[in-house]
Amino acid sequence: MLSGETLRIEEKRRAARASREWSVEVGSRTERVRRGRTIDISISGMRVRFDDPLELRWRNVISLDPGNSLGPIVVRFALVREIVPSREYAVRFLDLQPRYVRRLSPSLAL
């Protein structure tokens, strides 16, 4: 790196993200449910933080609660990146149904 210059790494995202702090849960029938909070979210994915480190690569469904009377949204996801040591994870939604897109869109208006 040249002196006086700062290198900047830009994140590549499919869509702009809105800062939202919503409850999320992951788990399976054989283990306890882990709870976390979103940091930011878009129609294509989100960044989440959990209290404890979590092995997300072996999970594939996450429940997201946007805090309205319609209840949680359950969607399959793929782990994009684990941000250590902050216990943050970037995930991409795999099959967000059109009805969920309609529910989320007004809350994500940027």
C-alpha cells in the first residue's frame, strides 16, 4: 500500500439494504433454537447477529419476525459469509415467496 493512500473494499450486494433490528431464529428438531437480531436486510438477504457463535452452514431455514400481526416469515437461506469475531453472518435468501416480498417491501423502502 502506498503511504497516504487508503484502500477501500466495497461490499458487493444484490440489493440495497435497510437497517432493521428484527428477531430471527434458527434451529432444528434435534437442537435448541438460537435467537438473534437482524442488522440490515434486503429482499435478497440479510446480515444477522447471534449472542453465541453458531455453525450456520449446517442449517438451511431461518425464521424472521418483522414485528407485525402477520407473524414470522420462514425462508430457506444460504450462508454467504461469517464475520468473526462479531458473531455476524451474511445470508442470502434462496426462495423468498412473492407474498413475503410484498410483506417486506414497504418496511425496506430506502
